[in-house]
Amino acid sequence: MFGIGKKKAYTGLSRGTRIVRSLTLIIPSIVMVIMIIIALFANLGWIGLPDVGLAPHDPNSTNPRDKLLPPSFIEGGKSDYFLGTDRLGRDIFSRVLYGARVSLSVSLIVILITAVIGTILGILSGYKGGRTDAFIMRVTDVALSFPALLLAMLLWVAIGPGYWTVVLALSILGWAGYARMIRGESLRIRESDFVAQAQVVGASTWRIMFRHIFPNIVNSLIVIMTLQVGMMILAEAALSFLGLGITAPTPSWGSIVADGRSQLDRAWWISAFPGICIGLVVMAGNFLGDWIRDKLDPRLRQL
Amino acid sequence: MTRFIIVRILQAIVALIGIAVIVFFLVRVSGDPMALIASPNMSEEQYQKIKESLGLDKSWGEQFWIYIKDMARGDLGESLIREKPVTTMIGESMPNTLKLTVPSFVLSMILSFFLGVMAAIYRDSFWDQGVKFLAVLGQALPVFWVAIMAVLIFSVYLEWLPVAGMSTPAHYILPVGTMILFMLPGMMRLVRSSMLDVLDSEYIKMARIKGLPERSVIWKHALRNALITPLTIIGMLLPSLVLGAVISEQIFNWPGMGTMILQATFERDFPVVQSITMLTAILVLGINLLVDILYAYIDPQIRYQRA
């Protein structure tokens, strides 16, 4: 009845499936590379070169005469402003290009910080076991279920808004996901013969943790890190959208969407385009993560 | 079991004190709270008066003790800007938030269980592909943006639904829909994979070999076991619930707790933010405690492993 529970026999992949499979790698990779190029070369001023780059305008220069212009491919748009302008006459295209910087750099920094902390705690928890494990896992449970948004608000009140406030808000809780995964892996590896042998010859705890267990969890770690790219970009965008992110006038995708809210009935393009960018880059990150997971560590697959 | 519960409750209390210490000192270590309140044209006398009324003239140790004592009595302090007790502010805004979160939560659960189970049963069917597609989209698109685009389409262009306010049922459609988008994709995926796991298990094969009708295999034997995993991670839905409520209230000008705390944050009204953070911590620990006990009750292995 309806083929419930039956599995198709594995007959090798058809040509069509193979093409689709490779597209799910190629397209996301291209999107990611483009986004990274945009983030790096929106302008070159920051690496000491002349202040030119991909962005046609200064993202913050206002042009009262060119207020609320529609995108250039729509009637009434100027060719100068590819994606239109906002209520101050700022170029949306340039703002979106610059916005890639905030999104990508915040998520990259947060991922590096949380991966290091989460890996150390996860290995420690899995390898040591006992009280250490119980304690670290209790804290992990709390960190996993505490809303990052409230922490971001608390930090906003306590240390004020800024780039590092956002990084801190996302990092303080973000390590927990890694810790839980890595702990599970370490528990399994702890039982291996090579760990027992290392213990017999008198290797120190730290040596076993980092010379013997760590190399065996690197694959899982890379998978989790890639899958986190999208989540962190979304988290940063949500904070910026609420006004809890990087402060104006620095453009970030979330804050440009928020800017456009009051103009929704006259200028839909302000909110629409940065949101599409977020969706694209997050989707690319998720697809890449899935692909890497299937290659490196299919056990992590959620069916 | 009793020992397990007692240990857990004690651990939760210790954790709560730990969080209280962190929150309390975070607000103070980073700078004098007075610096957040004081305006340049305030006289020295006014400054001292405010400082005393907030108890900021005492030592940190004393302040912490007072803060803990007040909290234990249910006194969450007073807003700096509104000059109202925080409890009153919560009392005013909580019902509106519940009107939004309760239907969203219930609908998300029903939808995700229904869609997840169906996708698992009819694996690789058109239905399953549809669910997977929705999950991929739902986990990639920023929900606040989807909500704004929905406003653009349904309120601005089609004029079918109101933009803001809460007077008629139609006012609930977009805000509740927004909140559902925060919870549905992840939960749906989890239910699906959990159901797939169960359908693949030995006892389901056994039930089939016995010749039970497919209907009873799925709805009686499989479903019950498939629900355990999603139920135990319900605690982890809290962050999405909070984020969903704040964003939804913000977009649709909903006068709930999300709007209230966001405003308090921008006004740097630290007693309000601090109290709501503490209340959330209590909620988080409480949910975790309940889930743990529930889990241990369902699965005895946990009791011995984690006590």
C-alpha cells in the first residue's frame, strides 16, 4: 500500500541525477565566491589602495535630487542606480554590496570563535566524562535554549551598540552546538584502541585530546562550521533588522531591509533586494554544508 | 527517580544563581549604570537622588543581595523611563504576546507533526519533495523579510489584510504566520527524520511481519515512538519563539512584551532588560528541568546515565 517503508534498490545514479547533484555544488560555490569577492572589493580603501571598487557610489552619500528612484530596469529608474535609491537618495546597489561585508565578516568571526571554544569543551566533556562532562553538558543545555536575542539586548544596554557587541552576543551562546556534537564524537573515539594505547604509554590528557582525538573529529567540525555560516548570517541580519546590530550609517543587509519598511508603499526595492541577498547566501551556505557533510561525514546526515 | 529529580532541581537552582551573578555584574562591570541614565543638564542633587533611589550608592555586594532578595519576593524593580514597576509593564504586555504566541505555537506543532509524518510515510513522493523544498526555503530566507514582502503583497497591493493593529481576526493572520515561519521548518525536518528512523526500526519490521494492518503500524506503533525526540527538544524552540515574537510584534506594531523590551533596550532601561533576562533564564531552566524529568521518565537509561 503506497509503498510505505519500501526502499528503492540502489541502481546507481542516472545521468540526470548526477547533473543535479553537481549543480547543487557548483551553483552554491559560485554564489559564495561572488559574495566573498563583493565583500572584499566593494571598495579598496580598507587595504590602503585608492578608494575605488565594485560599488559605483559611496553607500552613505545622499542625493536629495535622486530620492526614491526605482531600479534602472524599471520605468522611471536612472541607469546610475541599478537597484534604485532610498529616501535619502543613497544608492541601494552600493549599500547592498557594502552590506555583504558586515554579514560575512560577522559570521566568519563568530564561527571561528565558537568553533574553538565548542571543540575544546566538547572534547574535554567527551574524553573526561564524569563530573566534568555533567557540568559542561548542563551549561550546554542552558546555552542551547537561551535566546541569543535577549543576550544581545542585555549587551546592548550594558556595553552599548557596535560590531563587537554583535560578535559577542552570538559567540557567548553559539559554542554550545559544537560542544554537544563534538562531545558525542569524542565519546565514541575515547573507546578506540589507539586512545587506550596512548594512555598506556603515559600520554598527557591534553596530548590525547589534541593529538589523538582531535584529528578524528576534524571532519565533523568542518561540516558543522559550514552549516553554521547560514545560521550566523541569519542571526546577524535579524539583529540588524531590529536595530540591535552594527550601528548606522554602516549598511548591513538586515538594517537596509528595516530602512525600507516605512517606504514600503512607495519603494519596495529598498527592502526587497537585501533580503534576496541574505536568502541567496544562506541557501548557498546550507547547500555547501550539505554537500561537504555527504562527502566527509555522512553519519551526521538527518536522513 | 526521586534522587534524580532532587539533583536536577538543585542543579537548576545553582545555575540560576550563576546566571543572576553574570547578568548583575555584566550590567555594572561594563560601566556605571548612572552614566546611562544621567543627562548632562541634571543637577548634582538630582543625580544623587536618582542614585540613591536605585540603590546604586551602596556597595556591589549589598546591591546584589538586595537584588536577589527583591527577586525572590517577586519584585523586579522599576523602569527608569516609565517610572512603573517592571511587573506592571509585564502584566500589561504579556496578554498581547500570549494572544500571538499561543496560536502560533499550537499551529506550528500541529502543522510540523502532520507535514513531517506525511513526508516520512510517503518518502520521496511529490509530497515529501514539497516538504523538503519548504524546509530548505524556510531555513534560508530571513523570516522578517518574508513578513515584509507579505505585507507588501497582501496589505499594500492587494489590500486584503490589515498592516497593523489587533482588533479583528484578520489582524492575526500575518503576525501569526510570521511566527509560524520561525518554528515550522526546523521542527518539520526533525519530525520527518525521527519518523523515518522509527519506520526503519526492528520493532516496526516485526509489527509488519506479524501482519498488522499498515494503518495501525504507522499510527499506533511508529508515531508514538517518533514523537519522543521532537518533544525532548521543545526547550530549544524557545529562542525561535522569542525571536519570532519580537520580530513579529515589531513588524506589525503589536503592543506585546517584544515591543516593550525592544523599546526598553533602546532607552537603555536596564532594570527592565535585566529583569526580563532573568525571567527568561528561569523559564529556560524550568523547561529544561521538565524535559529532563519527562525524558528520564520515558527512557530509564537516561536516569542512570545522567544522574
